[in-house]
Amino acid sequence: MDMNRLRTNWIWLPNWIPEDDSDARIVYFRKEMMVDDALPAKKAIKITADSRYKLYINGKFVQEGPQKPLDQKEWFVDTANAAPYLVPGANVVAVEVLRFAASQNDSLYRTNTPCLYIEDCTADNPSFAGKKRLEMHHKP
């Protein structure tokens, strides 16, 4: 994986401030993308979040994560195969991210800044990544 890409594709709400960390937050990310009639046999997506995520494609649950590490020296980036959930034409990729409040987090490592990382690993031009490619909504 290109580490420069990993460093630049962490996203979150643009108006987040450190004081928001006192309460848990659920934030929704959504992206519509087009798929040709020739559906891919495999479409790898790399994904992780601080604190937890649920990935959906076309309204169907794909997976949740990230995998819980054994200690605070690890952080997992999960891989999902999106291909079984895709249809020709318009597709919707949605991610629900739960950001634990600082006081509610005893077992999961979390950073000082909430974030989501998602990358389409099979595209020359990733179909979703970066701040301008996903719609963001939050639920206080």
C-alpha cells in the first residue's frame, strides 16, 4: 500500500473541534459510484476508522471493524470485497462510524482525532477517497 496515500485519505467532519470529543458521535459517509455492465469478479476496499465502522453497499451490510488489536501499538486496516454487492449502473457505498467519547473508551485504542480511511484498491482512479469524494453527515 502506498503510505503517502494512506496519510492523505483520512477524513472526518470539517467542523469537528476537540471539545466534540466529550460525547460519542455517529457520523455517516456516503458515495454514489457508477459500475460498468461488466461487473468485476473482485473489488478490494481498504477501510478503517477511529473508533468503529459499519460498511454497507447498496443497503446491504458488508462488514464492521476495525479488528480490535491486542495492544495500543497496532492499528488494523481491514479489506472488504465489494464485488458481490455491486450492480451495473449506480451503486451506493455507505459507512457508519461510531466515535467513542474519551471517557467511554477503556478497551479500544483511539487517536486524538476521529477519522475514517477508505480506499478503492482496484481502481486506477479511486472511486471514493478524500474529503471531496464522500458526503458526510453526523448524528449528535
